[in-house]
Amino acid sequence: MKKNPNQLNEALRIINSERGQVFAGELEQTISEALIKVKGEHEADVESAEALLDADKQHLETVLNRILARRITYQYRVKGELLGGFRIQVGDWKLDATLVHQLDTMIKFLRS
């Protein structure tokens, strides 16, 4: 990729202006993803029906780090529509232990 300091300077100027808020979130996400790639890390997206306690987060991170054997950064989100439990995604690896997923599975089983 060819370096263009003018583009970087223009982006910084816009960020510092009032208009910068328009794409600040998107830029932050892009930078975050780039840093994770450079560091060789993976991001775990953890969604839960309720906020997890710090002790629960620590236990989850210890187990995932051991299972996946790689550096992971964690992003936690609360999604009440999950009804209970949690859902984790790290790259292509997924674990869905939500109540809504279990109910969907039971409904499909009962209909078959």
C-alpha cells in the first residue's frame, strides 16, 4: 500500500472538526480491527442476556484462552432478547448457549 501523508492529515483534520463525529465510530472500529490483526490477536464477541459479573468474565476468559490457545480481546454486549444465557463468537468458532437458541431447537425438534 502506498503511503499518502496528505490523506492521513486530511482524515485527522476532519476528525478534529465537528463533522468528524459522522464517521468516528466506523473509524474507531476499523482501527480496532487493524490493531487486532497486527498484534496477532482475535476478538471474542460475547453477548449475554444480562451483564456478566467481573468474576464470570474472568472465568470465561481463562477457559477460552486455554481452549483456543491464542491471544484474545473481549467485547461484551448485553442483549435482553437472548432471554438468558450467552453467545460467543471468535472468528468462525461459535457457541450459542442462549435460552432463545434452546427454545428454537426444541420447537424445530417438536415440529419434526
